[in-house]
Amino acid sequence: MNTKILQNTKENIELVAKVIKNGGVAAFFTETVYGLGANALDMGAIKKIYEIKGRPSDNPLIVHLDCVSKIDEYAVTTDLAKAVIKAFMPGAVTIVLDKRDIIPYEASGGLETVAIRIPKSGLARELIRHSGVPVVAPSANTSTRPSPTKASHVLDDLDGKIEFILDGGDCEIGLESTVLDCRGETVKVLRLGGLGVEEIETAVGKAEIVGFDGGAVRSPGQKYKHYSPNAKVVWYHNGDEEQLKRLKSEYDDYIVLNGMDNMEAIENYARELFAVFRAADKAGVKVIICELCIDKGLGRAVNNRIKKAAGNKV
Ligand code: TXA
Ligand code: MG
């Protein structure tokens, strides 16, 4: 199969929507990372996604919708979910709720819950709207590789395995969505991501971070190796020059990524992190020494991805 990168035009959106509607798989831009989309109600199409990515079948997929008013068709909304939806959707957030029967277990990884996201990207929402179905979409990388933040990253991983990549340029956020369990009274953060925990707490009250840091695994994705370049990733604490010196003396062939302590710079770091991982692999770099960011806002998600890429169970 010849994989084509398609520019953002009305005809191309309709073409890719038709592929998804008819049981095929295609990659598309979202503002977080590129997704690999299929009809969420078609079990055969969902199977193809797992095959193409080489993803374990107990790791559930996110169901993407084009508008807030459709959430109730696929999930049982709670008061807490309503507050999160009002404050942050569309956006870089995914909510986990009890699923309705229409969602097949193939999509939910056998769970009774379903993860729902509405991208902010107008291109992604147009595509979903034209497909006329809910769209499951994991990140469009081969399992364990860094998520793709450019169409060319998708091509690097999936060339020959899918027909189309709908190109929307570089992803503005560059990290995956924040995953929130909204079934209870308070929000549980299952995966740190593009929406900061502080912002969530300001809007809907205390958020407990449960998806990592040695806590019980509640989001199946947390137990797998993730976001890894071929290069070895090591990290040091923000501003710790001693630790940096020690790491530099341990390795010969390395690059250093400087962590950030102001929010605007952290946004740039987040946007570029996976692209730098991939570029380092292409250049044959052996070791990537990453300085952590300050542990606030998007910085927390950046630190989480760096530690995971380093093989830490965070
Ligand atoms: O930004 C994003 O979320 C991107 C774009 C394409 O939307 N998608 C993405 O999907 O990152 P994926 O499949 O790479 O990651 C989905 C995460 C996994 O950690 C998975 O375990 C978790 O969401 N998840 C999905 N359904 C869940 C559920 N029912 N309960 C708990 N966690 C769930
Ligand atoms: Mg992924």
C-alpha cells in the first residue's frame, strides 16, 4: 500500500472521512498529537488499529467526537463530567465514564468504561463530523515509539500500512491529552497531558493524580513502555548542574535538552520534545540528557514523558 500525505482541503477531509466510515484506518491531525482513526462502532476496523500499531489489545482506545452534545450517546455523564465538559471541551482533555452498550468492548479494551475526547482542532472535528461515526484514535505511532507531532512522523512509523495521513501541520501542543476519570465526586488524573492539573483544579476542585508514581494502575496504558526513542534517555533535576556534569562524564555521544522554568518556554519544550526524540534517532545520537522542567502546569506532563522515555515507572 502506498501511503499518501493529504493536505487540509475539503475534498481530502471528505475522502479520509469516507475511508473511516467504510471500515478503513487513516491518520489525522489533532492539536495534541496525530491520531490513527477508525469507526468506533466497527469491530473489524478497531482490530486493524491494534494490528497496525502493534498495540496490546487490553489497552483501550479514546473515542473522538465532533461535539459535546453527542457525549451522552456513548457514555453515562456525571455532574462532575458536565463541569469538566463545560470548562474544557473541546480541548486537550479526555474523560473516562461508564460506557453505553453501543461502545464495543474492542474499543474499551474489555472495560465497562469509555474514554471520550473532542479535539479543539477544527480539522479533526470536521473529519469526525463528515465520517458520521464516533472515531477511535490512538496516537498514530508504532506502539512504544514517541507520539507523532508532524505528518512526516506518522509516515516514518506507518509507511505502507495505511492509505492516508490528513496533514494539519505541526501539532500545537505536542503532548497527548490529559486523561481524567470523571465517574466519582472528584477528578482522578489517569494520565498527565496537554491540560494542566492546576487549571483543572481551579475549574472543578481537587484533582487526585493516580495514574502513575507507584500508585495502582488504573489506566491500562500506564503499564506499558512509552514514548521511547532508540537513544537512551537520562534526566536530571531542573537547574542541577552537578548532576548534569556527572551525566556528561558518563557518556560520549550525547545531546542535552535544557529544561524550562518559565511557562511560555515550557510550551515550546512540550511542542518539540517528541520531534527532538525522533530527530535524535535519525541522527544516530546514542544518549539524550534531558533536564526536567519545573513541576508545574504543562511542565509536569513534560517531566512525566521524559521519565517514561527513560524507562522509569512513573
Ligand atoms: O491526545 C490524545 O489523547 C491522542 C489524540 C490522537 O487524541 N490520543 C492518544 O491515544 O493519546 P492513546 O491510545 O495513545 O492513549 C490513550 C490513553 C491510554 O493511556 C489508555 O490506557 C487510556 O487513554 N484510556 C483509554 N480508555 C480508557 C479507559 N476506559 N479507562 C482508563 N484509561 C483509558
Ligand atoms: Mg499513544
